Amino acid sequence: MNQQKTHSVKIHLQKKPQFLSVLNQSLWLIVLLLFVQLAAANEQARAAFTISALPVADVRQTHPLNEILQQIPETRVLLVGETHTRYDHHLVQLEVLKQLYQSRQPLALGVEWFQQPFQQHLDDYIAGKITESEMLYLTEYFQRWRYDYRLYRPIIQYAREKHIPIIALNASKELTSALGRGGFDQLSADLKLQLPESYDFTDQGYVERLRNVFKMHPNKSGGFENFLIVQLTWDESMAERTAKYLLQHPESRMLVLAGNGHISYGSGIPNRIKRRLKTRPFSILVSDDSLPISPGIADFLVLSASQSLEPSGLLGIFLETINGQVVIQGFVEDSAVKDAGIKQGSVIIGLNKTPIHNYTDLKLALIDSRRGDTVALHYLEKSGDRKSIKITLR
């Protein structure tokens, strides 16, 4: 088991100048300065979240996070953004989740990180019917989302511990890939069934922001129209899944965690939830210096200094699952496994005391490993001979 990190949160609240406004005239954009103190059992150094110079009032007061959340009315949907690779952003999300759970109102956690067709496996994981490894394997996490699972693991484990339903919000990769290639006209009958029931193309600010993103996008093969359709499908799908869950569970509220781009200015997920539920969600963006402080971007803005995870140790191999076996297909430069004399085509069957049945097993077996750690790798040669060898991760 992982050693659990502990952290406390304090927020510096800065009053907003009167020239800033937000989606609702009764609300002002509030800039929050978040300090998160981290203390890990492995004696990681404490990290502080700091704010850079901002054109806001210089009156500052310290407020605990629960006081900030108490300023939010009894909305049924609270969205908290993220930059996917920023560990500090996910620590903020975890704190919000904990505070909402303590309110004792039924709570669900909607996340962008899993795709809707795999919902049953998340339900089974929360219910304790399958293990973490089985859940990640069955949801195809490492093939579909791919971001370092350590970024999200504390949130997912907390949800399981507290029996908070995790709702897969994202559209399937099959649907969005097909839309990117050929738009609506090229969809199969099965994929058309996955489309959101309604779309809103009228938000011109949303379209122009996406047009600017498209100009910088490396792959323009499908054209802007298909790019826009894909983005809309992501946002409409996540909004629709959120709304349907809350309509089916009228006593519940939902915390939605997704990328900042899906939340900012309300035009991604928030307004599309409002269209379906007739109630306005509240949004918190978690940012660095790159996110503009501008009217209407969110209800609350948390600015934080980067907090990174320590790099994982690597075996230095390319793998493919063939006939239910994890087969070494190649090596990176300076591969520890190659230097140990293991050949391409060998089958990995274990790491330390963990049996390896698939790529997910191996990823989880290495999740707490660091560069310089020594592991016992168990494998089958092409001849079928079983071998074990000590490998120092790089």
C-alpha cells in the first residue's frame, strides 16, 4: 500500500475590484491564494502554493477552505478544473472533495478521466467487487487517458474509501476519433447511439476560443468544423452525463473534475449543464500564471505554484500483450532490462512478489518505485525457461 500524504489547506482571499464581474451579477470573481502544506511519510519537502503579482486589491485575509465553500449556495454542481499534469491541482481537487463529503449531503464524483462505456467497472470498484488493478485494466485507463495514474490515485482511493460514486463523464475514444475524421456523416449506427441528445452551437465566444486553439493544433487534417464537433461532443457528453445522474438522484450533488478548458468562461461544461438542469453550476479553476484573470472566467480562482511528483523508475522497455502474455517488443536507449541481457520476445510474468498478467499489473507494480530502486524481474525466455534477475531502475 502507498504511504498516505497528509496536507492542510489555507486560502488567502483577495477582494475583487468592482470592475470585475462573473456570470451572475450577484457574484464577483474571487481570487484565492492557496497554501497547501504537504508532509509525506517518505520525508518529501513541504511545498507551498504561492501567487504571483496580480491586478487585484491588496487587502488579504486568511480563510480555511471550508469557509470558502460555504460561500457557495446549495448548488447541485460544483466544477473544479485542472491542468492534467499538475499534481498541485489534483491536491486542491482532493481537498474540495473532502470538504464536500463532510457536509453529509449525498455526493457523486464526476470525472473526465474515464469514458462512459466503462461505468460498470467504476461501480464495481467503488462497491469493492474488483481491485484497483482490475478496475484500471477493465476501464483501459492506461490506453485511453494515459496520464500518470499517481496524479489521480489519492482522489480515486478516497472515493472508494468513502463509497462516493465515481461517474465516467467522457465520451468514448471511438466516438471522438470518428468525429474528428469525418464529422457526423461518417458515424456508424452504433456510434450515433453514443451522441449527446442535443448540441448548442450558438456560443460564439466558445467557437472563437476553440478557433484560436485549432490554429496552434499540430494536426489539422479534419478541418476546424470537425475539430469543433469533437470539442462540443466532449463538453455536451460530460454535461449530459452529469445532468442525467442528478435527475436520477434528486437528493445528490456532484463534484465535477475536468480540464480548465472545459470549465472556463462557463461555455464548455457549465452552461451545458445549466441548459439541462435549469440551475447554474459554480466553478473553481486551478491555475498557474498562464490563465488570464478576466471577467467571467470562473466563480473562484486558485493560483498555485507547481508541485511535481518524483519521477518513477523505469525498466526501459516497449511492451505488447500477445495471447494474454506481456511480451517485450523493444528497448529504449540506456535500457536497464536490455543491459541485464534480457532479449526481445521474452515474457514478463512477475515483478518482486506481484504476478504480471497484463500491462496494468506492471504499471501498478512499479507505481511506487523510483530511480535507483532495485526490483526482481521474473520472465520467460523464448525457449520457455523461467528466469529471475535483479534490475536497477533508471
